[in-house]
Amino acid sequence: MTASPKESVKELKEPFETILEKIEDIVRALESNDVPLDEALAKFEEGVALSRAGTARLEEAERRIEEILKDGSTQPLSKDS
């Protein structure tokens, strides 16, 4: 599934590793200088959306780690935590 640039970060359900791979692919394509401007802009927008989704995943993991260290809980945190 390729995330559209307009897709909400919350709607991206891909694993962090998949997000990272897609960002790396986008960077390689943009660095190749073989991408037309319109396509490069679309790839850049997709990369920004993926970056935001990855950041959200990392922040979620950090909150969970902090909660585990705080109370020793190993229960999954709710999305609202």
C-alpha cells in the first residue's frame, strides 16, 4: 500500500520498518535526479507523510517504554494513553 500524500498519519497502519524502507526508496529515487519535477514533488509529499507516521510510531513506543519502566506493566497501552 502506497500512502497518498493526503493520507492522515493516523491512517497509516504499516509497520515502522516498512515505513523506513519506503522513505529510503523515496530518498534514493530523488537523489538519482532521474525523476520528473511533478513526480519528485509527489514523492517528497509521500516521504513527509511517511516521516510523520514513523515519528508517531517512535513516540508511541517511547510512551510505552516509559509506562513500563514507571509501573512495571507489560500490558499494551490503549491508543488514548
